[in-house]
Amino acid sequence: MKTIACVVQPGFAPFEFGLACEAFGLDRSDDGIPTFDFRIVAPDPGVVPSNIGFSINVDADLAFADEADLVVITPIPREAWGSVDERVCEVVRRAVARGAWVLTVCSGSFVVAASGVLDGRRATTHWRYADTMARMYPEIEVDPNVLYVQDGRIITSAGTAAGLDACLHLLRIELGAEMTNTIARRMVVPPQRDGGQAQFIAAPLPVSTSLSLSPVTDWVLENLSLDLSVDQLAARAHMSPRTFARRFKADYGTTPAAWLARQRIIHAQRLLEQTDLGLDAIAFESGFGSAAVLRQNFTRMLGLSPTAYRARFACAPAA
């Protein structure tokens, strides 16, 4: 992935637009990250107003989007959902037809839905608008309970920060776990939020550190090779297993088991990138126990085998 077109239209949402610029538009070559040819495009170049009273000047029309490896669709106002610009729909259709990536942030998914390429696919959008999308586009399997959905080479995401999770997910596919972690550190955001997490948590994160589960999760990340159970983690948190599971879901938006599985995969990714360890050793270090179990979980979550991942992303072996 080298070329990226970010489509903005009148009434665009500045925060969601900024996410795409932050994820793909910055020069991070000093950290060894490839620099993308990132361009902002619009159906009608010139002054494009935002939804909060200021405008930006866009020089490029949609032509560049027809050659981009990734087309990012930012949100449009709700009153425009029923009359999406056909020129943008055509760009989306051509991008999907030629095998390019298409990524939406928040209600940008309505633009892609209007193009018809999501028919028969699974997708998401902001939970407040999921029912509206399901009514407008009954051929789409709308999931309101996740941060983002990848179906083929189309990625749809939920509101605001979930769009950044979707961007990091795509960067992890294209650049590997280590480079994506570097980008996330620069942003000062966690790199590991999985798409299957809930769009919102049941309660705010605890203010008191004495009530935080972070000592438990920090310990887990240092001991992924162990055979860990919810009962063990609950004991470390001085809670009953039921209370711990309920509290974990409220704080992290996912179950302890799903979170742990994701951390094991991320650790395996880094070992595949940075070491020449065999699959059995990597399976042990990341807590999967055997190469067969590692392959099964790795392929299910990432869509390619550990061997294929290493061939694509391996760098100089580290100690």
C-alpha cells in the first residue's frame, strides 16, 4: 500500500477526517515507517465546509482516487445519506472492482453502502445509526456491537476513535505489528484494540488506581507463556471469577478470554517479525502450547498463516 486518497465532502466531520490524516498522512520516516503518498480529494475541488463552521481548501478532484491503493471515506451529514454523490459512489465501486482497500470512518459507511458494494457483506457504523443503516440497506448485515469490520478489502468502522482502531488494523495488515506499534506509540494510543470489542463500555474507567485492573493486565502481558485462566486472573485481582469477568467486560469492552487471545496473537506477530524462532517455540512463548493451535488461531484472526506472515514481515532477527 503506497497511495492513499481521502475523500471529503461538504459537511465533513473534522475529527474523523483528522484520524485519517494522522494515521496515513504524516511523515514517520525517521522511525523507519514508509511514507505514503497521501492526498485529500473532493468531488468539487475548492472550499469544502466542515460541519462545525470552518472550511478547508482541497486542490485535487477524484481522479487520484481511481489509482489509489486505499480510498478512505470520511463521514457526510445525516441529511445527505439518502442522496450520496454518485461520483463518489462510482469511485468506491471502481476501487472495489480493482481490488483496492476501502476504509470508512463512522457514518462514512453510508457512502459505501449507497454504492452497493456492501450488499451481502457484513459492516458496521456508529451504534446510534446502525438501525438506520439496516433499514436503508437491508441487504447489508449491520453489526452495531463492534469497533470495526473487515469484509474482504472493505473496512467499516464505528464512531470517532473506532476509526483510528480500523486504521491501525489496516496498517498492521500492511506494515506488520512492530511498525504499527511504533505508529501507535507516536499517537499515544493502544495498538491492540480488536475489532470485536464493544463500541462502548458500560461504565467509565475507574479513577482510583486501587480499583484498576491494569496491574493484572500488565502481569498477563509479562507472562503470556503461562497457561492462564479467568479463575487465576480473578484471584490476582482479589475478585470472584464472575465479578472479575463482569468488571473486565465493563472496563475493556470485551471478555478476558478474547482480550487474552488477542494479546497472544500480537506477541506471536512480534516474534515472527523479530526472531528466527521456530513455530513450536513461538507457540510456547505466546501461550498457544503447540504450533497447530498457533496456526489455527493466527489464521482465524489475521487471515494468513504464521509462515506467510513471517515471509511478508520478517526483519533482522533480534535477541
